[in-house]
Amino acid sequence: MTLCGFVEVGEQWDDEDGLETIFEVNWHNPGMAHPDARWSAEFPVLFETTWADYADCDLSFTIRPVPDVLVSRFHLVAVTGKGEVIVCRSIQGWRFLPGGTREHGETLAELARRELREEAGAETVGDVRTFASHVADSLRTDPYRAHLPHPRTYWSYGVTQAELVGPPSNPDHGEHVVEVLTLAPCEAAHYIGEHDALHADVIRLAQAMGLVEASGR
């Protein structure tokens, strides 16, 4: 099965319970550069291997397909019918793409729909497509939550069509969002870049990959 220029060549079961599927994925044309290499040249900060203090994990970045079962966090480049990207601002002033941690038994599509409702008051109007991921290798003894994969997990990024239908639901356990904006992709990246350079580059990467078209604004 070929996926975005890759061919799946096998899988291995990596933990003692046989629950974590690791896919080996090779670029199908030996004469072409690996796409991670191509995009890392354009987005060096995004692809840089780094350490996340708040999660005690090493982070690397890839556009390779990753096993759905190992995704623990999912953030969305949600695009309106006008080609604008939905961005959020919390009561603390943080600016971010809607998304968050996966609940027990939740599919990625369900996670996307829930986070859009909670943080943006938005609904998906199309499929959710995963296009990139941070690979998170934790040094902690236990997972962040008992149902999440550990020690390796993926913090993935998806793109979807969405529309604003009301205010964010702001559940007690989540971010308290006070402002939701729809901005042209370049404006959205600049807006989020004030606080999160990585998520800003995620927007730019999605646009560079042709997944987000520039709006007419």
C-alpha cells in the first residue's frame, strides 16, 4: 500500500503485550531524497531534535505515516470555507491550534471533533487527514495517563475543513478559550508564532505541502 510517496514494507510488535504497532516505511524511489530531508531543509526549527522539559521527552519530527494506535495528542489545522485557519487564545494569553490529549477509546476523528467543539466552537465538515507528527520518546517511568502509549508516542497534526458554529464549550478540565479567530494561513502562523514557533511552522508546512490554500484576504 502506497501512502503519500511511501510504501509500507512491514510491521513489528514492539511491546510485551503486542499492542504497539511500529511500521517500517521506506521511500519508494531510491533516486529521490527522503521527504523528511526535503522539508527539514525548509523548516529546520520544526524538524530539529529537541528536549521537552514539561513532558520529559525527546522530540523529533516527521511527515511519515505513523501508527494511529500510538498517537496520544492531536492538533488541527482547521480550515474554513474561505480558506482561513482557526486559531485560539486562552485566558492566560496563549495562542494555539485547537487540539489536545486523546481520551480512552477515542478515535482520531472523535478527538478532532471533540477538541474543535471544546476549544473553538467549531464542527468538522470533511475528513481529518494526519500529515505530520512529533515523535515523543519519554524518559518517565509511567505514561502521562494510564491509557496512553509509552515510552514512545506521537503528537500528530491533522488538517480538516471546519466551520464555526458557536462559542467554545470550555470544559472544566481543558483550556479556557476567550477568543477564536479565523485568519489567512500566513496571518494565522504569525499570530500563533508569538507564543508557539512550532505550531506556526506546522501551519506553514501544511500550506507548503498544498494542504491549505491561501485565502483571498
